[in-house]
Amino acid sequence: MTEPPLGLLAELTHRCPLHCPYCANPLDLVRRENELDTPTWRHILDQARDLGVLQVHLSGGEPLARPDLPEILGHAHHLGCYTNLVTSGLGLTPHRLADLIDRGLDHVQLSIQDADPATATRIAGTKAVEHKRRAADLITTAGLPLTINVVLHRANLDHLPAIIDLAEQLGADRLELANTQYYGWALRNRAALLPTPAQLAAAAPVVAAAQARSRMDIVYVLADYHQATPKPCMHGWAARQLTVTPNGDVLPCPAATALTDLPVENATHTPLAQIWYQSRSFTAYRGTDWMRDPCRSCPRNTIDHGGCRCQAFQLTGDATNTDPVCTLSPHHHLIQTILTEEITPQRPEFVMRQVTT
Ligand code: SF4
Ligand code: FES
């Protein structure tokens, strides 16, 4: 039986003040004139709550770029949902934060790029360090729980101890140290982002020590190209969460536009419940029936769900294939070739994220 979704990732806009090379949003961004309006977002939230959604992650791009963010967030709160603002911190003023808290904001996830200000500025493509410090101060002073999210890659992994210290100084309750996943724009920058095996070997004990001593809850997302078994991506396809993009496309995973053969439904045409339970895009890889060997007969298939469908498609052209990260995959050599050919002594320059306005 298909369970209802727990969470909704509401990508309110693709507009963003940063230019991060690891951005997982698609190459083609939704332009401002094609963004959903406020009543449509309210209607989507109504449907999501009816469907069972309890957590709403307001994301982007930068959700603070939407003047109607307070109204959308307030509506999610009014429906009884836990609300999480996923932000760069740019645009978060005392007044705006107070308004969001009044409307029911429960939690903030703030991104930082590095502990070293010069590298952080280079990765963000803009001066954001002081904005982020001020944003963290506002959030913690208001008593809101704060998660700091750091995307890790070759250019910042060596600074991991300082990054952990910075998150502690900023008053984070939770720290997500997430090695880069190669979707959307990040795939373009894979050779510049892939860490070296030596960097990952050095990072593991640093993370373990911090997890043992820190008052923060520290989550470490592994660099999956370097693993022997794949990540249990999305806890399985269309299992717990749905994503609505700025123009209303409804996706089983935020990167699902990578599957260029997948028909995509839009919330302005089709009810959310119908999309969740019946659409081809959501049912295609749900559960285990779609699997072929080696996953079909593998005891791990309910643990890692065969890995990531988007990665399987990107690397093999067929989403029913085992994620090539798995050493049992007949395509595993593709990962080994990428690691051998793309991790070069001289790291290539980043191609900075082109943003829409
Ligand atoms: Fe996971 Fe499939 Fe590999 Fe088994 S064969 S470990 S289910 S990806
Ligand atoms: Fe889409 Fe893994 S990123 S299923």
C-alpha cells in the first residue's frame, strides 16, 4: 500500500543572490514571470495537507526573494504544518524574521559555503559572509532552532575543522555536512567539485570526533561516488516527500528533471493526490517491482532502494539500472573512470551558477 507523503519541498522561486557551483537546481531555471502566484501556492498547500503532509520546507533559489513568503508560510502554519525556511540568509532582516515568526515559522536552515571568508566568497560568487553571520545571530536570538548546511567539495573539505567550529560559534543546533551530489548545475562542475580520496579519509575522523564531543547534532552525508554501496536516495522513489517547482511542476525528487524521459505533471492541471498515487512519474520507481538484477535479488534492496534513480539515468541512460555507485552494478566501471579521469592534480575552475532574475 502506498503511504501518504510526510513532507512538501516548496521551491517558491529559482531566483537567488548566490552563484554556487554546486547548485543542484536544473540548468534551465524557471523565470520570475512563470512562478506560481500566491493563491495557487495556498491551494497547493491545502491539497498537500489533505494528502497528509506535515512538514513544509520553503526553499528555492532564495525563498526570501518572494514578497509573499510570509503569507505562504502563514498558510502552511494555519493548516497545522511544521514550517522550515531553507535560506542563504541574504535578505533576512530583523523585521522580516519577526514577521515570519509571527506567522508561525518553526525552523531555519541556513547555508554557509566555508569558514574561510575568501573561499566562502569565491564559492558563493558574492560577498555573503557577514550577511550569514547576522542572519544566524537573528535566528538564534529569536530562539528559533537553527540548522547550518554546508555543501562539501574539493575546495572546502580541508577546512572542515574550522567549518565545524564556525557552526558552533553561530549557535547551530544541527549541522549538515553534505558532500556534493552531482545533479543539475553541480554535474557541470563535477571535475572541480569531486574530493580526493585523501580529503575524505582526513574528513572521516574529524566528523566522528565532532559528533562525539559537540552539543550540535551533526549529520554527515557521504561522498557516494567513493562508496561501495549507493545512498538510499529519497528513502526510495516517491516514498516520503514531493517537490513542487516554482512553475508548479510536481516531482518525486528535487532532481527528477534529470530523467528526461519522465512525464512531469503540473499542480495547476492535476490534483496533488492524483499525482502522488496514480501518475506515471510517481509510480514508475516506487517500491521494488521495477527493479532488475542485481537489485531485484539483493538483500539490500529495501535498505538502499537500488540507490538513486536520477544518478542511474544520468550515468547509464536508463533509470531502471542499478545506481552505478554500487560495486555490483554492471556499470560500476563508469564511476571508477570518472574518479580516475576527473580528479586531477590541478582542480579545474568552477563554472559559477548562472541565475535568473
Ligand atoms: Fe543496493 Fe542494488 Fe547494489 Fe544491492 S545491487 S547493494 S540493492 S544498489
Ligand atoms: Fe533523484 Fe536520487 S536525486 S532519486
